Amino acid sequence: MATGRGRILRQHWLGLQAQRGPLLGGGWPRGSAGPAAWRAGATGFRKGPGVKSSAGRTAVKQYARHGQHSEKSSNCSISLDRMPSEILLKIFSYLDAVNLLCAGCVSRRFYHLANDNFIWLRIYSTVFSPKRSNWKVNSVEETTVSVSGLSVEDKEAGYWKKEYIAKQITSVKTALAQVLQPVSPYTGLPVKTKEALRPRWYSLIAKYDLSHLTESTMIGCDRLVQIFCLHPGLLVGLWKKEEELAFVMANLHFHHLVERSTLGSASVPYELPLHSPFLDDSPEYGLHGYQLHVDMHGGGVFYLCGTFRNLFTKKGCIEDGYVKLVVINFKNNREHLPLIGKVGLAWRTNIFDGFIKSCSIVDITLLDEHRKPFWCLSSPVCMRSAACPSDGPNFLGQTYYVDYMDTEGRVHAELVWIEETEEYFIVSLVLYLSVAKINHWFGTEY
């Protein structure tokens, strides 16, 4: 096969040399200007002897310009589209996998040529060659036989390209599984998520429409900016005077973040694998054994970090398509928790910085009874004052509400501002899980 390609390349090169010969002066005697100069010179010499004329020199200049134009036209006519397939295949054979995939996106012809099995077999055997033992080195003949044993001619075009991509994806998943194997007993999430992420990867995580920035999505402001929240977890800051973009903050939950960042592309997001429900004979399966981990922070300062176990509910608590899980009971003072520090969201740009009061970021990870992430969210929230203060058993102060809602559930929290100690207390925290989400996850029919 290589001998045939080399013979065709040599014939094509000789043909190009034969075409370029007249343009380089090889078709006329040395010192001659060619037919155009002869015609122009004949016209000039008709003036008779002794009459000096610059027609000959003009003709030479014109021919020189004409020759340059012809050579440029000849070079332009030799384009990649008109090149023989053998030459393009030879060029493609020097490309790596990434550049070869990019070349296949140029045109339909390039796509078919970039699927050449001989090229992809070389890439495949180079990347996924068997590991050599420290005690035994394979000879050149054994390596050649092992590579030639891989079938090429009886496979359809693009077979080894698909094999290479599939094996690359499998190897990446295997490497990520080893990195993400240690799991935190509190959050149920991988411990080394930050170490597994790399800034050189570009993957599509979510799409947002910034035309939806309205008063209903505004969650707070200070003297310089006003901030808006778009689900899932995007915080947009606009300057108050010009209403121009000041900053953007993306709040990404750690659950499947590594997979979404590494296994997706810049145009196609990573798709989560299909969930297979765990079947159980319990009459209230899916209504008990939950574990919640909640973080509340802003600008690197954590105001709340807590884990709540053995959360449950009953069938009688199903109402309006939601299952109610009480995390912190309003009537039980021993469950009330204080928020540490001054609650607010810090922001910073290259020139300005600020602090928006009563706003924060909430991270929620709800695990099912098998300690698998059931519902995960990370979103900006704000505390909105209630119409009247709450009168609890041992406190009296201004009440604030924190609410969040998406397609899988709702979060409702009540906080009370204690004037004497100047701190917030969470006196109620309730989760509302979608019944459709529970039925899909556990295979139930509530």
C-alpha cells in the first residue's frame, strides 16, 4: 500500500514540474522574452533604423508582470480540494487524534478521509499498546505481528476511530473512578473533587437567558450593585447606575461535577446515566432513612454547617404532590441553631468590592437510605422579613424567611433575629420533596 502511494506522489510531482516549466522560462531560449515581447518588439521596430524605442523594454516588463500573475493564478488553482486523496491521507497521517477529528469537520470529503482505518489503527496501537514487562522486551518482529493481527481491511470506515474514542472514554472514566473513590461519610460526596478538576477543560454545564433578569429574580443589593439569581445557581450582578454587567458567580454543586466537567464538551453537556430504582418490600419505602447535609456561606465564610440524620415522614404527610420532611422543628428549642457571624454575600471585581446583607449561598445534599445523593442543590438565597414577628416559647424577635424551589423540591427556613445577642437563629427548616421524584427514584407509586 505504501509503495502504491509513493508512486502516485512521484507521478503527481513530475506533472506539477511539467506544468510549471513554461512559467519559469524553460519553454523559450535563454534571453528571449516570449511571444508577447516579439509582437510588441515588431511593432516598435517598424519606426525604422536609428529610432530608439522603449517598446521592447515595455514588453518585457509587461511579460514579467503577466508571468507573475500567471504563476500566482497557477498556485491558487492548486487547492486542498483538488489534491488527490493519497496526498491528503499522507498529510493526515502526521496528525494526532485531536487535530484529525478537527480536520474531519472541514468538509464531507475530509470527514471520509479522516476516517481512514490505517491512520486510526496507528494512533490506536500507539496509545493503547500493551505494557512491556521489565524482564522481557518484545522484538520488532513480535510487535509487527501483533499490530498486523489487528484487522483493517474487513472493517468499515471509521471502525478504529470509534474504537479509539470508546477506549479513551473508558480509560478516563476508570481514572476518575479511582480519584473519586474516597467518599465523605457526612456529605456522601467524593472528597477529592477539587483535585480532580482541571482548568484546561471546557464543558457545557448549563445555559442561561439573561433577558429573564427581572424584579422577581432580584435577591439583594447594596449601594453599587444589585444581584439577580437564575436557576440553576447563577448569580448575576449589575451596576445600579448604568445597569451593565458587573460580575457573574456560578454556584456548582459537587455532585457529578467532575463528570460534567471532564466527560462533556464545549457544545454538548454530559448526560447522567439512567437511574435504576432499588426495589423494597417496605410499605413506606422512600419515606424514611434520609440524611441531610446543609452549608450556608458567603464569600468564603461559613455561617452554618450541619448534618441531620434519620429524617422520615409518613404517607399522611403527602400533600399537593410533595412529601414533607421536618429537619428543624419550630416547637423544639433544642433543635434551633444559631448562624455564626454577620450574614451576607461578599463580592469583588478588579476595582470595587462590596457586601450584600441578608444574602448567602446554600448548599444542600440529601442522601437516601442507601447513602446515595438523592437531591443536590447550590443556589444564592436571601432572607426576607416576615409581616409580623414570631412569638416562640423562649424568644421574641423579627422573623425572616428563606425559600428555594425547583422541579425536584422546595426548601423553607424560618430565622429569628435576637436583638440581645445580635445573631440569627434557625427555628424551622423543612424540605418538600416532589412525589414524582420519589416515585422515579424508588420505583414507588405514591
